[in-house]
Amino acid sequence: MKDYKYVNNLWDDAKAESLDQVEKLVYRSNLLGQDQRITNTGGGNTSNKLMETDPLTGEEVEVLWVKGSGGDLRTSKRANFSSLYQSKLLDMQKLYLGRADKGLKTAAEDEMVAMASHATFNLNPRPSSIDTPLHSFIPAKYVDHMHPNAIIAIAASQNCEKLTQEIFGGEMGYVPWMRPGFELGLAMQDICQKDANVKSIMMGQHGFISWDENEKNCYLYTLDCIEKASEFIEAKYEAKGGDAAAFGGAKCESLDEATRQSHFAAILPWLRGQVSQQKRFVGTVQDDEKILRFVNSNDATRLAELGTSCPDHFLRTKIKPLLVDWNPQTEDLAALKTKIASGIEEYRKDYEVYYNKCKRDTSPAMRDQNPTVVLIPGLGMIAWGKSKSESRVTAEFYNCAVEVMRGAEAIDTYISLPQQEAFDIEYWLLEEAKLKRMPAEDELARQTIIVVGAGSGIGKETAHRISKEGANIVCVDMKLETAEATAKEITDVLGQGIGVAGSGISGCGPAIGLAANITDRASVRAMLDQVALAYGGFDSIVVTAGVFWPSDTSGHIPVDKWAFTFGVNVTGSYIVGDEAATTWKEQGLQGQLVLTTSANAVVAKKGSIAYDTSKAAANHLVRELAIELAPTVRVNGVAPATVVKGSAMFPRDRVIGSLAKYNIDYSEDEETESLTTKLAQFYADRTLTKAPITPADQAEAYFLLVSQRLSKTTGQVVTVDGGLHEAFLR
């Protein structure tokens, strides 16, 4: 078996032989997709031409199975692949060639995309990709179309065609940059028909396509091409001085990791506010060695201004990134913010010029003018997207772009796509139509919500409930392990998402678990800083943490327990709100703070003086904070009645104590579940609705208050008590 240095041969014969033909296609796709050196997230596609029984005629027909629109090779399943009659796809050529208005980037060419649906085999609902003609028109059984960094480095070189011949000889053909579609498929078909020795094609400024009549050999040949390109690039790179000389050598030095973290934490919420003026963004931080080497370099300014080459890259990274002109050795954090602000303003103006210069009569309206990639010397990169997963993809793509530029500059001179070509991809009417077909975003999409007390009970239920509406969830608890457990449960349901970028905590998925002591201001600030590093900032905070310390049999409660109760139930909520206020002010984005009070706040009871009094104070804290944090933040409270089942505040001994207090029959050896059911029903019977109150009931109220459904409500307390008339407001 051949040894590879720059890619990994992951093919398992035994595994492959156990699969049917379509499953084997999925298997090959997953192997190729899991390595960023082979293709980027969401990029590339694979295909098999298989003989199948036509459900209409019962005859054997050739069917093209190809990765459909919107799938990711790394995570694709069978359902992500289109199936089409190969004969009908080939017949589309007659239709197209008969059009007088045919040609690259014409309406006739675009119309062929929709025509492919008429070739659907066996009612497969997966829409076919724009790249389908590339796979159909190449006369080979197995085809791979990949976007490896090493190949794109050649494709994005000034002398691409010459380099392709030098590296690969006559086995790799060449097509100059062409927008994906029917014309590109025909051009590739023409190459195959003219030269039987060609086994692959370099696609200028895009990637490459390769094929074989044996599936394993197709996979291995794809690896061979990437390995050969990598070997060529790395030899030239080392000959030019390697890392030390990359991108013209270092212009400045990286700050140490601790300083980078503190700087990122300080600027990220503010920066999120700057780029979220149209729609909110979620951030991902990257500060690994490769990114730092680029942003610190002499050539970074020139190369960043050129923008990216591969269309798969700039669809998310935009036409170019924002490189901040800041010297980490001589300038401070205040100077950095000033330069970011002026840089963003200039970026917006440049983007408007680009749009007006390149727009066509049919072009969609100008999209968000803000940068999605911000590069800072000494610090690294901040990438933005509509979700955590999308921001990781954005970061991943610019990582790829950096590697492409490194390779291209090692062997030749890096070139980017002409602005008009880039615009015609970014504002392609087919892409616009795809965007319009996408389902509406979830109600809490683009938001990050912190739930304090998420390790158990109401907090845990609330974290799960809010996560269903599209928000990123930060699960906070005194115990890190319980916070992380809830976050894992949420991630297991929602999935990690796509994209493989992000340094440290910023590589997270839709939920993280953090520990914090809300009575300790430093602990709260440290937690909020971690949230900034993970997601770029936050939008809302829900505080469900609380403690209950009963009086002894004489009605006495020690002073330290009194202070402890107030510390958690009142002071802790104040500290959270007060520290968060700094971040909310920096972001300038509307936020929500929801505190937890209690029905006990207005119902005096024997044996709970500390708890009841603290919750009464919490009621008023809601009103005070609503005034203090207006108009940026709405502050409301939820007042639960006694939630027994699922509550951490009702361990077995307290349940037994309450049963005894209320003279409810029970047995000491009775199961805990039975005891809590009795107590829950007792409390329920005191209410107007006569139904036990659960954490899920409370979670609905918290969701309602962090949403925009009550956008004009602040300073209020919503009771969820089943109708406890003693707690009616007076």
C-alpha cells in the first residue's frame, strides 16, 4: 500500500465490501469529506453511475447517483444524494445546444438546472446539485470533484495551466475559470473525448475533478493527485525558507495566549454589535499558529485585499476579509477598537462600491455590507455567521484560503477571481432562489442565551426548551459536571453542526457548560468572558439558581444561612445583571434578563422566612433592574409555585419534612417517587387548576420572556403557580 504524507488513505476493503453500491458511494464521500486537506465543509461532490431496475419499465437503466444540493460530504447520508436517469441528463444536451441563446452565464444555461428535475429517478426528492453536468458528462463510472487546498493553490496561481502540465503531465487536463454549470460540463466532456489519457481536470481558480472505472481506485487517484500537488508545493515552500519566510516573513509578533484571550473577550461583544446592525451574528475565534503566521506577516495586507479565489470560499467569507491595521507591540486595546471601527466603516463603503460597479439589471438587492472575517495582527481571526455552525464554516474557509495563498505564493503568484466573476457568483440568481427557498429561521436563531442553574430542575428544563427555538445555550451551574451534562444532552439532540474551525472553547457546538458562583463577581465576569470567546457575545440571561434554607423547629434560622439565602437569591441575580450590563451596553443589541422569584414572595408562611423574604426582594429587584437597564434590556421575572418533581430544591429529606408538616400519610421506607407524587398533589390541590406544576410548565414562561412575543413587557413578574389565589397581587 502506498504511503501518503499529506493525506490519509482511510479505505477499508472489508467495510466497503459489506455495503451496497449507493452505501459505498456514501462511504467514499464521508472518507473524502472528513479531511480539510481534501475538501472544505459543504464543498465538493461525488458520484456513481449504477445500473438499476426502472420502476416503470422493469428494465435495467443507468442511474447517476450524485451528492445533491446543500449536503456536506463529511456528514452526508443516502438521503443527501440525488438519483437521475443518465440517459435523460445526456438528452438535455440536445435541448441546450438547440437554444439560440445558449452560452456561459446565460439564462439558457441556468434553466438547465431546473430541467434536471425531469430526469429524477424513482421519485428521489433530493434536488440535484449545480455540478450535476460535470459528473454526468464525464464518461466514467466513478467521479470525485474536490476542493483541496494544495490543488486550489495551483488553480489560483498566475501560471496555473503551465504548472498543471509540469506537475501532472498529460494525465490532468485544464479548463480556465468557468462558473459551475452546463457549459463547464460540456467543456470537460470535450476534453475527455479529445484525449483518452486524461484522468482528471484542473479547474482554474476552483478545484479539480478526477475519475476511474473502479471505485477504490477513484478514491486513491484523488488522493494521489492531492499528494503530488502537496509534494510539489512543500518542496518549493521549504526552498524559499519555509515558515520563517512565509508571506514575506513576520511584520509583528503574536501576543501571548493569555493576552490574546483577554483582548478577544474585551472586544468581541462590542465587535458583534458593530457587525450585527442588520442581522445578529455568532462568532468563532481562530488563533492557531497558521492563522497567526498569516496575520502577522508582511504580505498579509496585499493578500487579504486580493480576497479569496475559490467560489466555495468567498460565498461565506465575502469578497475579502477586513484586516485591521494594528500593531500589537506598540498599540493598546483602545487603539485596536478605534481602528476596527474605522476599518468596518471603510469596508462597508468598499462593499457598496463593489456592488454598484458589478451589479446587473437583474441583480438582487445589496446584501449585508459588514465583513464576515476580521483579521487582527498579534491576535488572530474572528469569523461571523448566522449560527455557531455557520461561523465555524466561515472560519474554516478562511483557514483554507490562507493555505491556498501560502501554496500559490510558494510556487508562483497568487491571483484572485476578478471582481465581476466573484460578484456573479455571490449574486447569482440561482443562489438567490436557493436562499429564498430556505425555511424561515427559528424564533431564537442567531442568539446566545445563558441559563444559570441549568444543571438541574427548572434551569435544565428551560435550557432544553429554549434550545429547540434555535438559540445557542450556555448552561451555567455551580458544578461544572452538571452544567456540561445538560450541554451534552442538548448537543446530542441538535448535533455539533458543520464546520471544523475554532480555537479552544470557540470550537464548540450549539451548547456549552460552564461553572460559576453567582455570588462572586469575578466568577461571573470570568463566565461571561468565556461566553464571549465561545459565541462572540450573548443576548439574554435566565437566572433560575436559588436556594431554600428552612428554619429550625423553633422558627430560628442562623444568620449565616440567612446571608447565604439572600446571597444566592438576591445578590447573585444582581451581580449577574450588573456584570452583564457592561456587555449589553458594549453590544448595543436588545437583550433580555429573566430572574426567578416565587409565589412565596407574596405569601408569608411559617418555616421559610429567609426564602420568602429573599424572593420578595427579588420581586423588587426585577423592577429596579428594569429601570436601570432600560431601554437596551428588558427585565422580567418568573414566579413559580412549589415545583416538587424534578426540582433540586426538594431532596428526599425535605419532601418527608413537608409531608410530616402537613400531616400527609407516608411511610419511611416508601419510594422517593411516591413521596414526591404525594407532596406535589397536595400542593396542586391548593390551586385553582388542581394540577401539579412541573419544570416544563416553568420553562414555557422563561421562553416566552426571552422571545419577542412580549417585546413591550418589562419590570413584570409572571406567575406560574396553577392559580394559587393566596398569591394574587394585591
